[in-house]
Amino acid sequence: MFDGLGLRLRPALIVARREVRDQLRDWRVLFPIVVLTLFFPVLMNYTARQAISFVERYGAPIIGDRLIPFLLMVVGFFPISVSLVIALESFVGEKERHSIEPLLSSPLKDWQLYLGKLLAALVAPLSASYLGIGVYLIGVYFKIGWWPEPILLIQIVLLTAVQALVMVSGAVVVSTQTTSVRAANLLASFIIIPMAFLIQGESIVMFWARYSGLWWVIAVQILIAVLLVRTGIAHFNREELLGRDLDVLNLRWGWGVFKEAFLGGAHSLREWYAGMGCLLRQMSLPIALMILALTAAAWIGQAYARVFTLPPGLFDPHRLDQGFLEGLGAIRFFSMTGAGRVWLHNARAIALATALGIFTFGVLGVLILMIPLALVAYFAVSLGNAGISPISFLVALVLPHGILEIPAIILSGAAILRLGVTLVTPAEGRTIGEAWLRSLADWARVMLGLVLPLLFGAALLEVFLTPRLALWILGG
């Protein structure tokens, strides 16, 4: 089996070797990468020394200790962003230079050609990142005597590799779907900016020294990288690459495709809802995956409740008297205004999950929707440890509105997953834009027809029924 895989990968490796050799011959590619890669670690070493001197002057050396690993991560990220231009012009650049026709006329399969270009585009950013990390570590060690723990060093090395793979694979996808290097460079913002936000999130983990959380970050990025590679292979077509000369934004055509898919041939609201059953059957797999994800979220929440216990006096069963619960339940409850606020809050959460899911093939969208179930499980177990029945907590504060809210979360997560998977699934006879617009229309049908009404019903139950039930069960 492995011999057969090696034979199929050999043409891709030949393409990668050719591309890397061409990169090494061009000093205009190597010179900026090497110079900037060597300069940036020196700058970070100077920054680390100045930061440590400053915080030690005020008796806070721990801040400097946490800053050094963060700068190590930044040093690994910087060369990737600088070298991203190699991946961005891998296909469209050669098309503009008219040097890609001989390669496209070769007997290689589309996936072999694409994978070879991807591997070649990955060599320079990853090599520059590891060079920068090495220079930074040597400088920090000789200047202040700091060296990372082995497990942290492994995490930084893996984190750098997966970030390079995510950014490069995304850039190669952009290069195959654009008609000019200028357009590819502009679209690169949708790669660099989200990764910059991710670096900010990773910085929180670094400053709190919760390095175990980096394994989750690495795992999520590996999944996104695999999906990006799958997207590129699924939608790469050499004939389309050669035949596409100019992209025109046709809003009328896009609206027509969206409207047709959204209406589904229905002429009345009754027919439109009748067609919802067929759509839900098509979403059976995403729905099942979302149920599994929420089950995993509940398991994670209860597991963390046993690791990160709350202070013993925080939940005192004797404090849950009638007056305490009445004061708690009176806050923005028992009114349509409160119901509107709850509904709007939940709708914003769904919108955020959708936005993040679009850029991550549904992965971050599902993670956002898993958080409420994880928190419910965490507090249920924590209350049980404090002597309060978890069953009473769930029946009083979760079950009344959860009957509608949990199905809404499942349906919205399934729609987000389906929207993300559209990008990694070949669409026979359709362009990637048409396939995505149809999937977006299905998402809108589920949201407007099912999710938002369910969330509104859940909001009414949450502000009118849940507080009264909590008073009756927990106040007794």
C-alpha cells in the first residue's frame, strides 16, 4: 500500500523539486526572506532584554518570563507572512508570465500537480521560520540564559508548522482561483488577518502559561489545513485555470442563483416549509455530527469541573432562598423586552458562529456553539460538588427553554457545517461560487424557517417560565 502511495506521490515530489530549485536560483526571492528572517530575531532579542530589564525594575519578572515564549512564537510566524508571496503567485504568477503551459500539458494528474506546487511553496516559509526560531533561541540563551522547556519547544515547532501549512495552503487556493497576482495579493488579507487574530488568542495562552491549551490550537489548525488542502485539490482544474482570463462580479446572476435555491420552487409559505423536510434529510449527516459535538462538549465540561473546582463557599445551598432567587429572576425577566434581548443575544451568537465557520470550514463555528453545553455541564457538576442536585439545576434552569434552544443549536451548527463542507466538496457542473451560493441559500432557509423561530420560542420560555420554575424547584 505504501509503495503504491509513494509511486503516486513521486510526480508531485518531482514538481516540488523543480519549483524549489527555481526559487533558490532567484536572488530576489531569497535575499528578502533571509535578511528579514535574520533581522527579526535580533530585534526580538533586543525587545526581550529591554522588557526583562523594565519589569525587573518594578518587581514583576514573571511578565518578562511569559513574554519570551510569546516572542518565540511571533518569530516563527513573521517569516511565514513575508514568504507568503511565493504561494500566492504559484499558479497565477506563472500564468501571467506564460510559463505554466508546459507544466499543465504534462501527463500529471491535477492533484499531483497541485500537491507538488503546494509542497514547494511550503519549503521557503517553513525553512525561514525555523531559521528565525534558531537565531532567536541562540541569542536569548547567550544574552539572558533562557531556554524553553522541551514540551514547549515541541509545541512551538508544531505550531509553526501547522500555521505555515494553513497559510500556504490557503494562499495556493487563492492562487488557483484568481486571474492576476494583484488580486491574489489583495485576497491574501483574508488569510493574514484571521491568522493575526489567532496569534492574539495564542498570546493569551502564552501569557497565562496554559501551554496545554496549545495542543487544542494545534489540533484545530491541523484540521483546517487538511480541509484547505482538500479544497484546493477538489476545485483545481487546469483547463479552467488556462481558460479563466477575467473575473466579473455579476450580482444579478448571484442573486438569481441564491433566490432560486432559497425558494426551492415553492410558490407559497406552505410549500416552502414542505420542502424543508427534504433539506433536513440532506442534512442528516451534519445533524448527527453536531449531536456528537454537543455530547463531546458536555463531556469536556464535566471533566473540567473535576479539574478546575470552584471555591467551596461560592455555591451555598442555604443561600438559595426565596428572596435571593426572586432578586436574580427579576433582572430583565418577565417582559417581552427581556425576551427580545435574549433572542437578540442568541441570534448574535449564531451570526458569530456562522462568520467564523465560513473562514474555517465550519470548525470554529461548531466550537462556538459547543461552549453553552460545556458551561452547562461544568456548572451542573460544580453544583453537585457543592451539595446542590445537578438534576434540579438542569430541570429548573436549563430544561424549560432548552427544549427549543438545543434543537436550534443543533440545526444551526449542522447548517454551518454544511456551508463549510461545500468548499471542500467537488461540485459537478457548477463553479465553486454557484455551489457556495446554493449552500448559503440552504443555510438561510434553515435559519429563517427554523432556527430563529425556535430561538424566539426559547427566549419566551427563558424569561417567563424558567425563573418561575427555578423559584419553585430551588426556592423550596
